[in-house]
Amino acid sequence: MIKIKILIPVYNDWQSVFKLIENINSKVSTLGSEFSVIIINDASTENSLDFSTNLDNLKSVQIINMKENRGHARCNAAGLKYINEKEEFDYVIPMDGDGEDRPEELILLIEKIKEYPNTVITANRVKRSEGFIFKFCYEAHKYLTLVFTGQTIKYGNYTCLPRSVVDKMVNESATWSSFSGSLAKVAKDRKSIPSIRDKRYFGLSKMSFFNLLKHSLSIITVFKTTLLIRSVLFLIAYSFLVIGKISIITLIPVIGVIVMMISVISLSKRENMLDFKNSLDNIESINKIK
């Protein structure tokens, strides 16, 4: 039987994550695979809730409690490393713990891996639930990534990763900074399913404009060499176009590209392989719910 680990980072959002687990349990009953859930508790300041719901369709549920808060991307990275080193598995499915990644789509992911058993399956966003401004900024982020890196990334963490790809990702420093960027780097052959970004179960979205900008730049940073080459070529070509027409307006694209280059160089310091290798030292305790 195929063994699948569902990886869920969480910070204080216990009400949502426990509802997500209940929904996962109800959706996987007919899928013919062995499902387990591993929650990475990113040093939450709120205690987890009591959880007594019957989870007959899940093999196990564990909470990995971290000593220090490291952020969502690094929780995913540490979780992948933990599963790769400590667990028996065939696939890993990372999911956000707030309900925006829909458990209903697990069915589509499992159907797809049966068709392409050794290939990464991504849940590509075809519809989002956020407001117009956020959607506009997200589209801008995708086009910016395409123009400056040549990469089209329409997915987030919600993917299905074969064991061979997990092994590559835990040996790639970019995973410590950007999950989707690292995946685009190590797994060129990918298939996809259509995915709807749903509303959170509880509370407001934590993806602010600043966090979206940081997320976008973190992806671009994975391909910093391509970015720097394309940026220099752009600046050279643009300088010929505006020669003799220098003004505050014509300087805006130049300033924007230079700021992006500086930001990417700064963010590249987050790709720390030593910290990634030592990430499991941040584990304080492990609680088994089931």
C-alpha cells in the first residue's frame, strides 16, 4: 500500500488545523492508500486544543514541536527533512493548515500519481478567494517571476512529492528559503491538477502585501544568476531607449530593477545549508495524537 505523509506547518492556528485534519480524514477513506499527518508546530505561543475526534482513516497524527519560530518556509523544509530521515513513506503532500488548500483535491492528487507515479504533481491555482487588489498583486508576482527568471510558477506548497524528489529537496539549500522555488529548480518534470484556493476556516489571512513581496522575491532568489543576467541586459537595453530622455519617470524602471537586484542578493543569505542540515536540532518534543 502506498504510504503518504501529509505535512502541515502551523503557528497558533490550532482551530483551523484540527478542522483540516477532520476533513482530511473524511476525504481519504476511499483512496486506498495509507495516510499519516505530521504537523510542524512553529513554536506557537498558544496551546493546542484538545483533540478527541475519531480519525479512523489516518494511520497516525504527530505534532513536532519546535523550540524557536523559524517561519512557514523553514517549517516546510524542516518537516521534509524529518520525514525523509525518520519516516517510511512513498509521497509527501505539504498543505497549509488554514483550510485554503482544499482536502477535496487530495482525490485528484492521488489519481494523478497513479498515472504518473514518479513525477511531482502540483496543485495549480485556477481560482482564488482573495480580493481584487491581492489577486492583481499575485498576478504581477507571477509575471515578474517569469520575466526575470524564465520560470512559470502557478503553485504553492500544495503538491505531491515522490520520495526521490523529497531527497533532492532536503539536499538543496534553496528549500530553506523557498519551497516552490526550490521545487522548480530540482524537479523540471511536473504534472498538475487544477486547484481552487479556498477561504480560511477561521480568522483572517496572514498573507499581507509585505509577505507576498517577500514570497515573490524568495522564489526569484532561487534563480538569482538568471535574474542578474537578465537585469543587466534589461538595464543596457533600456538605457539605449531612454538616452537623452532622462527624467524621474524614465528612471523608475531602473530604480525598481536595481532595488530588486539588491533585495535578491540580500535574501540569498537565507539559503543557509548549514542551518538546514541542523534544523532538526530545533525540535523540542513530539506529541502523538494517534
